[in-house]
Amino acid sequence: MTSILPVYNRSTIDISHGKGVYVYDTSGKPYLDFVSGVAVNCLGHCDERLIEVLHEQSKKLWHISNIYQIPGLESFANTLTDATFADQVFFCNSGAEAIECCIKMVRKYQDHVGNPDKYRIITFTGAFHGRTLAAIWASKRDAMMQEGFGPPVEGFDNVPFGDIEAVKAAINNETAAILVEPIQGDGGIRPSDPAFLTALRELADEHGLLLCFDEIQCGMGRSGELYAYQHYGVTPDIMTSAKGIGGGFPLGACLATQQAASGMTFGTHGSTYGGNPLAMAVGAKVLSIVNTPEFLAHVKEVGHYLQTQLTSLAKQYPSVIEEIRGMGLIQGIKCKPSNKELMQAAEKEGLLICPAADNVLRFIPPLIVEKSHIDEAISKLNAVCQTFS
């Protein structure tokens, strides 16, 4: 009998510590970690640079409240907005909180500019935007997320991912925004077609809508650019970021243009822990490391190598691997056998990968991964494929 709420189907591995791209169980067995906390530990486990800044800040100030000036808040906000399209940012603690801020910002903007009846947001099949009551109804990926949590939260119109004609048909007098993941993560590692995102931008401009990108999983260097929108050359009005932005420390952010954020005035939103000094110190350090030409070039190079090696493996085992998907270091294989059975077999080989929708397995290693680690992962995956082929 456990006192833990049974909402997770956990592996039996008892991980005790980690370093770099490896974690170790209590017996000392190493595992190559290509889950990285579900795209969170972008610099791997126990990065010395993050340990140092966290330790230094922990000796000064942990928490003080947003009613005071917070050390590091202004400078990190300026650095993040300077590196992106955004003019303003709200810091919170998770991706779900960033999405909640995004939804509120959309509605508040339309009300602020004289369109109080515009509140509906177009979302897409396969999307995952978090597990708040609003976010589960914005997402249409897994019925289990919604069953028993009715009635549905009003205001979301779900259409097929990538179908621009369906988006056009869904726009009405109450439509306020479009919310999309440039690369669907939990939905099965599905990168958007560039023409699709370009068309969404054009539709948003034509109808006075806000275009919102959820880059919680695909952002912070994972695509090979700091954020995936930079890869596509399509600029959103609002963007959510989390996971890798804190390198393992709980941190989320909602970024926006000044226009999109114009309705968010004093008292309209807040967070007790959002923007706390510990998070600001770590987040600023992560950004300073990731947002360099050398680091992002490394992600592109190693990501391409991973995709090439997975493609080669797929040709060797067509009865096991149906398709390779992804960009940078967010890659996926669509499996023919059960993805969960393959995941468990890989775990026994000492390789950690995680499932996604559409019978896909995700490969989302720390961004510091080297080609030698890719080779090790492919070798372990090859042994798994031999068993299933």
C-alpha cells in the first residue's frame, strides 16, 4: 500500500543519481538517458555550471514574493526577450501554468481591444497542452485525460493537425486565437509543415486573431534553434516555454508581443513562486549556455546524426520500425510492435526512451549528447529490434 496518488504507471527502475547523459539505479547499473526528464534536463544531469549558480543563489535568497523586486528577474526577462520575438514575459513554474497564462492573455487581449465576444481558441488533434482543467479540453490526444472531468471547458474548437482548410472552416465571429505546437511532442513527434504555419500566420492576421505557439517541449534549443518558430521563420504573438528552460529546475514562461500582452495589467494574473530568485538564476544560466551559435550548431549536427542512424536502422528492420520523425534532438520512431513493449525491452538493454501517441517512441536526450552516445543508443536499439523482428 502506498500513500502516493496512483496517477502514474511508473517503471520499476529505482534511479538513485545521474551525471551527464547517464542515470544509475540503486544497484549501480547505468542507463543511457534519452528521455531527459521528458525534454527537461537539456544540459544533462547535475551540470556543474547549474549546480554552482543554484548553490550561490541558495545562500542569498530563495523566495521573497512578487510584491518586491526579485534579484535576477529583470535581467533574465530582458535577455530572454532580446533573444526572441517577445517584448514581455511572465515567469511561472511549469508548462501547464504557461498555457493557462496564454489562454487568459488571449481572452483579455480581445476584450481589451473591444472584442469581448471573441474567446474561442482553435486547437489541433494530437495536441498536448498540459493537465489543468482548461488545458485538457484544449488538447485532443487521449480520452483518458478528459473522461470524468466534464462538463467540457468551453472555448476550444479542435481541428485536424496540418489541415488549413479545417482551420478556415472553424473560424467564426467568436474566434480569438489559434494555439499550435510547431512540433507535436506527446502527439507523436510530428513537425508542422512550414506552409501550414505560414498559412496560420496569414489567417490570424486576416481575421484579427492571436497566433500562439506551444514550445514547451520543442523549445529551448531542442529543434536546433533556440525556439522552433525561428526554424520555420513564422513569428507568433504568444509563446509558451518550460521544460528545458530551467534545465531541471521548475520554471515556465509565457512570452508575448507588447500588443498581445496589452490587456494583462495590474491584478490580472499572478504566481506565488513564479520568477523566484532560484529559478531566475538557473534559467539565466541555461539560456546563456544554450543560446550560442556553437551550442545550437552542435544540436543540429548531432540531431541530424541521430535521425540518420535511426533511418538506417528502420531500413534494416522494416517489420519493427515504420517511420522516422523529428527535427534536431526531438526524434521519434513509429513502431509496428507495441511502443511500450519496445520501450521496456530497451530499458533492459540500458536505454531509456519514452512513448508518445500514434505508437511512437521518443528520443529526447540531453542537448549535450555526443555522437558516441548516439552510437551506443543505436547499438542497444539494434539488439531490441533483433528480438522483435
